[in-house]
Amino acid sequence: MIQTLLSALEKRGYETLTEVQEAVTAEGLESADLLVSAQTGSGKTVGFGMAIAPTILDGEVFGPAAAPLALIIAPTRELALQVKRELSWLYAETGVRMASCVGGMDMREERRTLSRGAHIVVATPGRLRDHIMRRSIDLSELRAVVMDEADEMLDLGFKDDLEFILEAAPESRRTLMFSATVPKMIANLARNYQRDAVRISTKDERKQHADIEYRALNVAPRDGENAIINLLRFYEAKNALVFCNTRAMVNRLTTRFSNRGFSVVALSGELSQNERSHALQAMRDGRARVCVATDVAARGIDLPNLELVIHADLPSNSETLLHRSGRTGRAGRKGVSALIVPPKARRKAERLLGGAKVKAEWSSPPNAADVQARDDERLMENPSWNEAVEESERATVDALIERFSPEQLAVAFLRVYSQGQSAPEELGDAGAPPAPRGKFGPGVWFSINVGRKDNAEARWLLPMLCRSGNLNKDDIGAIRIQPAETFVEILKTSVDGFLKTIGSKMLLEAGVKITLLDKAPDLGKSDGAYKGKNRKPRHEDRREPRREERQEEAPKGKKKSNFSEAIPSKKRPKKPADKNKGKRRKPNFKNKD
């Protein structure tokens, strides 16, 4: 191995290489094209970094930077920037100069960086194609091209861009393709743009996600979000990733978790690149512990301390399930992947697990008692119990011992320890039938800042109130929708818990604000009333008789040939004949020219 790379690996704490890293750096493959399939988290970024080193390095270090020598293509901005970080430390002692070309970043700054010279360029397909077409990147000196997550790039519709890039690169280059799977489209791409590629399939690919514990959790229909809160509290993971299928769900859960005291960030397609980068950095440096994300936004991200993945919404297919779960259990670390399964989604969850060829433990989510017991375990296992008293702490410790009894000290410590933690949720039985609705008691009125002009409807306002305020439908009484706002009545005994759950900002979801009223609203008579109240009602005795009744009223012995003969009706004037009937009409254009 090249000494500068070996030194970087030793400083990073590498003692042995992973299987994919050993496979791609095997003797005899220094100049070969490679088609590699390996699971996410198997160390393939460092693997292809070492694989291309003999091709792009002339000795131990790089010479002056000019046109790029290596090009790494990744499907998303996050993955591209992550690859750049990994290769930066791997090549730190070689004098490498790196550049990135990714969508969402300042293209002018990228052009300036490329003009100053770079040895390795990491890019996304669309932005790289723009640079090639604008002639702001010179590929004439290119010696190696690496396509990371090639199957995902094709799934995202980058086939034309990849073919354009490979056509623009020199034919003498090495081409390395890394993909979780090798479907027909990948095989065709390899056949057209690689030269006698060596196929590498590691054991890691066949031993899917051995370090991940899969759990399928049966939850009551209205307890999905409560179960997620209990999971986060039960595991207290350094980093947890919650997957949703829609941006609206991301926004709702982010607001709910924030109101409950979790340090949470969101990751969805509507965020700018700067916002997404800040969110991921907050997870890496510990300022945030929970990330709520959509599938597209979370593709390829690597969080070193990710211990828990929660599927708030079940994915659409088994491949997405494996991809989501593969964010944890990486490089030999253990992880948990938990599926939230309401009764109606049981068959879908079983089909997804079967298609992914993984076995899950079916159980109920942790309840409030389970979370409390786990908190007690963590408290007793805290290493602070075995640490000696520091000299700077001695005076305060002696004063506390002298003033308070052991029981008082223990109670005070327990309460302080519990203050910073969100209270667990009480969960219902997933298989229990819904209880009958009782009589609604005294209530308190609130105003919501959406109304009829915002297409407000009770069918989505009611679930939103339940989700955001930790209520059930029995806690909510009347819902009165007005043109610009909506009034809702909430059971008086549930108001304190509702206000505590939604927090001081009084937000139900992004842009939906609720206000506490001091009295019942004056709805008036005109707004909610039926506009046609002065119309005379159509009583039963005034309705037109049915056809059968009319025919029974017809004189006996007379043949009821048709409806008009059976019951005489008022004579109506005949409709004038249409002279143009059957003729083709000419279009009547205003401007005949």
C-alpha cells in the first residue's frame, strides 16, 4: 500500500480493512475496471479511494494541481460532500487539492476553484454536465472515473447525464462502478463504458444487515406518533433517524418532537442546500439527536453515531426498507430498525420484510412503564457514581451532606435528572376495538387561523389536533368552520395537557396556529346558517307522486301506453325546431384573420 495512505489509515484508527476494501485493492487489479456490489456501510468510499490511488498518484504525493486526475460521481449533494470529506483525510498527506461540483451550491465559486486546479473532483451528475457544457472543467487528463451508488443514480433519472459524462471522458481512463445491486441497466452501462470489468461481489452483500436488529411494532391507529416518542425515549440513541413518506409528515413530526423537548432537525427536499448541510452538521456534532427525513433527502447520508432508525411511514418497497435501515449498523456497529405498524398495514409490513429477506421481532412498542424502567437502569449505570470527588467540588458536597438527609439528596437528584427528559406516552392496545363515544363534558374554546377560504375541513382538522396535541377524538367537541378561522371546543380536563404538548409557540403544524379564547365564540346567525332558510320546505304531502303511484291513479280499462297518457300534465309550449340541427357548425372566431 502507498505509504501516505497507510499513514492516514493508521491515524484514523484502522487496524484491518473491510472485505470490500481488501477486494478492490487486491494484487493485479491496479489498472482494471471494476464493477463492485456491496452493501451500504461496508467501507466502499475508503475502498475506491485506495483502489484509484496507484492510477492517479505518481509516487507518494501529487504534483502541482491542474486538470482533474480523478472524478467521483455521486447521486446526491449530501453523499458527494460526504465522499469529499472521506477522501480528504485519506489523501491528507499526499498534498491533494479537491473540488466539488454539486447542485445547490454557487456555480461561480466552483468555476473559480476548478480554474485554480484540482487533483480530485467530486460531483453530482446534473451539475457536472453543466460544467462540461460550459467548458469550465477539463477532462482531458482524467485517469479514473468512479460512480458511487450507480443504481440510485439510474433510479433518479441520471442515465442520460452519466452517458454524456462518460462520452466526454478519455477512453484510456479506468472506470469503477459501485452499486448495492446490479440490475440490467447497470449491466448495460458497464458493458458499454467499461473494458473487461472485473466483477466483485463481497460477502457483506449476501449477509444483508447482520448488525441490525429489526423490530416490527404493532400500534393502535392513533398511537403511531406516541409510539415513536416512546421509542426515542427508550433507546436514548446518540443519533436517531425517523423516515417519513411526505414533506407534510416531516414538518408535523418535527414540530411535535420539538414541542416535546427533543433536539430535532428536519431533512426534506424543500430545504436549501445550506439548511440541509447545517442540519446534518448539527447531528454530527451532537447539537441535535433526532433527524426527521424523507427518503430522497436522506439518500447516502452517513451519521457515525446513528443507532436507531424508525419507519414512521412504511416504505413503498423492500429495497427502500433496506436502504433506510442501512443508515445504521455500519462498519461493525450495532443498530435498531423499528417499523411502526398500525393494524391496516400488517400485511404490507410482512410483505416488505419478506421481500428484504430479513426477520423482524414482532412486539408492542415500549409503554410508559418500560421507558421508566429503562431510565432507572441508565441512572444506576451512570459512571458518575464511581468517580472521586474533585477538590473544586468538595465544599459544595460537604455543605449538601451537612444540610440534607440522604433521602432528600436522592429525591432532589432524581427530580433534577428527570427534568430534562420528555415524559413517556401511555399507549392503547393495538387489537382493542374502539370505545363508544361518551357524552361530551364542559369544554374550552380555541381559534385556529385557517378557515373556509383555506379549504379547512373537519376531516383533516380533527386528526391534526389529535396528533399535535396528543388528544383523542373524544377530547374534541364542536368544530365550527368560518370564512377566515375555525373555532374548536376541547374538553376542559384535557386542555392543560394539550397546551403543554403544543408548547408556547401554539403551533399545530407549520403555519397553523391556535389561540385560546376566554369565552365561547359568537358565531352569529348568518355565517353558519343555511342560506336558504326562508325557502318553504318540501313536505312529503307536496312531493310529486312516483310513476307507479301515477299509473295506479289512471282510469281503469284504459291502456297505459306511456307516461303522458297515464297522467295528464299542463300543456307546455313546444320548443322551436333547431334549423341547424344535424349540420356542421362553423367555429365563431373573434379574430377571423
